[in-house]
Amino acid sequence: MQVRRHHCRNCGSIFCNRCSSRKLPLPHLGLGSKPVRVCKKCLVQVLALQQLCPELMADKTDKGKDGGRGRGT
């Protein structure tokens, strides 16, 4: 039987389900406010960064007038 692998949305490394089962929103990467899969190491790092410097963790999605579709009208 094959073990399913998943990638951490923060660092991109590949992990088994147990090692990447935590979820956090990563708005600073433009992934919006929906929680996504992260590894244990990134969970600790992102939570620490959020506490130290919340403005760095702000949403980087720039939706503007066109709703983020990239159409300049």
C-alpha cells in the first residue's frame, strides 16, 4: 500500500498526512483567509511571525476594482 504525500503550502516540501495535517490561513502568500495545509515546522514559524509582526502577515491579494481577475477596466 502506498502512503499518500502532501505538500506544505508555505515551504512546498513533501510530507506524509500526519506531518502536514495542520492548517493555517496564509494570506501573506496570496492564498486568502482559508486555512491550508502546512507542516509542523512552518506552523510554528508562521504562528511566531504572526505574533511578532502582524502587518507582515497581511493579505497580499490585490483584488482592486476587477475582483482580482487581472482585467484592467
